[in-house]
Amino acid sequence: MKILSIESSCDETCAAVVEDGRKILSNVVASQIETHALYGGVVPEIASRAHSEAIYGVCEKALSDASLTMDDIDAVAVTNCPGLIGALLVGVNFAKSLAYAYNKPLIPVHHIKAHISAIYTVYNGEDGTKKLEPPFAALVASGGHTSLIGVDSYTDFRILGVTRDDAAGECFDKVARLLGFPYPGGAKMDAATYDGNNKAYKFSDAHVKDCPLDFSFSGLKTSAVNALHTAEQKGEEINREDFASSFTEAVVHAITSRIKILFESEGFTSKKLVIAGGVAANSHLRTALTSLCEKYGVELYLPPKKLCGDNGVMTGAQAYYEYMAVPEDKRTEAFSNLALNAYATKDCDKK
Ligand code: KG4
Ligand code: ZN
């Protein structure tokens, strides 16, 4: 089954063709980073307009890169939540038009579930790779989310731990911006850490009472912001690389300490961990989780960096399993909703 999948939840216009949820036939990402960098962050209105301009060309390229036309496509999939509402609406409306014009099923996809599912195209059992199947645990860390999720089946997801305030990526971006790294700062700050001392500055990790798997990053972010402002007021110089390195160490520690608790819990029987989302590209997080998993005898499934950030492949992978989860005789009705809407919040199951 070949699915043309569209993702426009934030600042990248993406389309891909994915076969049977596992095989990437094309993957096109039009980034708006340069436009938003001027403002130091994503401007939602500008993002929506840029999606409108790019979406036709991106979808056309996804088809031509796969040497396919719409006649070869079995279904259209689209991220419809969560994300920037204006940005999501561009993808949703374009997908609805395609589905209507070509009489194809329309599959709505949840962005966080999709981030996790990108991994199925990597560990797909081909070319000597393992074939990853649920159950497993997943860490999703991106600009808007930080969660530990129990993936019980391809379509059953359970929140094990979640951030009570800011997301890890948001903290990286904020601190990177104050340190003078251009937007989006996460990746640039990651590179700079190699010239710094990760013990030069101290940051404290906040824990949520009685919820050992929950995260809280706002205290960490505020203490970094305050340290930078205080230094500025006193005219003291901050070593940018040392600060970036120490802050990264604190975020990585906050994440790995929760995962360690998960590994030690009785319920963690799958012994498999997937990491996903933009922050999964962080080199220190990848190294730290590799050694933690080795220590606990857990299989770690790392996506390549290009599948960590937003892309259409992840949407197409999850869409396939959403489609397959519905009995064959119910699919026409389930996947023909041309009144499909977009939702900014993650609770998109509630209409
Ligand atoms: O998943 P994603 O592309 O978009 C969202 O759904 O939010 O994640 C983007 C986030 C940004 O906050 C970005 O700074 C962060 O991922 N990021 C990184 C790295 N690469 C991207 N954070 C830390 N280290 C990196 N290497
Ligand atoms: Zn994302």
C-alpha cells in the first residue's frame, strides 16, 4: 500500500511516499528555517503562508522522486494534530482536496505517534536490519513535547511520563538564543559543546512529587536564563561553549535519570527503547542513552538524524498502521471524512 503523506505542523513543509509503513519511496522537506531565523523563532502566520506556497511543489516532488503519479497512490495521509493551527490547516486542506479529487482514502495522523513511527522505516527487517515491532517504550523529545510513551501496539499508546511545563527542545532553543546561536539553536549548540567544559556551570533538576517519570524543565530553563542575565548585569563574561556544554549535560541528565527509573521498573518488560523527535538528534543524548541501554541490557533503536525532526515519512508510516487497524469492511467509512479538522492540542481524539 503506497501512501502519500503530508506534514505541516510547524516550520517544515513535508511530503513523502511510504510503502506498507516500512519502505521510504520519497521524502521531501522544504524548510522555512531561514525565514524564521530573522525573528529568532517560528512566526505562526509566516509559517502558514510559507506552507501554502510550498505545499503543491513539495507534494509534486514527493510523487516524482518516487516515479509515481496520483493514480499509483492508495491513500493520502496528513498530520491533523497537534501543532500550529494555521500551519496544520494548510496540510489538512490540501490533503482533503487531493483525497476528494482522486477519490482516495484520507488518513488523519497524530504528530507525536508519527514521530515514533519513523523508526519502522529504519528497522524494517530489510538489508540485514532488525524488524522492530511493538511493544516498546519511546522517548519523544521535540520543540513542543517531551514524553515517555508505552507503545503497546502500532496504534495503542500510553503516556508513562510527560513534561509538566516546557519541552526539552524549547529549553535548548531558548538558552541557545540567549547565548547568541542562530535559530533553531538546538543543533548549533550541540556542535559548540565539544569546545566546552560540561562541569563549568551547575543547574538543578526538578522532580515531580510521586510521578518519577514526569519531567519539569522550566526550573532548569529559568536558572540558565537567570544566570545569563545576572552575568550580563554584572558585566561578567560567560564562556558560551562551557555554558552550552553544562546546560546540555543537565538536560541529558534530566532525561536519562527518568529513563533509568523506567528501566528499573517492574512493568518494563519489553526491554526495547525508541527515541524520536528533534532532540533525539542531540549527540550527547544519543551517547548517554547508548551506554544506559548497554548497562541495562535494553535494545536501543536510534533513528538517523534526518528522521528525528519533522518529515512526511513518519506520517506515512503511522498512517499505514492506522489504516490497517480498522477492519476492511469499515475502512471506506472511517477514512472518507472530508470534514476533517485540525487541532492545535495533542488531545485530538476528542472532537
Ligand atoms: O521534532 P521537531 O523537528 O519539531 C517539533 O515537533 O517540535 O523538533 C525541533 C526541536 C527544536 O527545539 C530543535 O532545537 C531541537 O529539536 N533539536 C535539537 C537538536 N536538533 C534539533 N536539540 C538538541 N540537540 C540537537 N542536536
Ligand atoms: Zn515534531
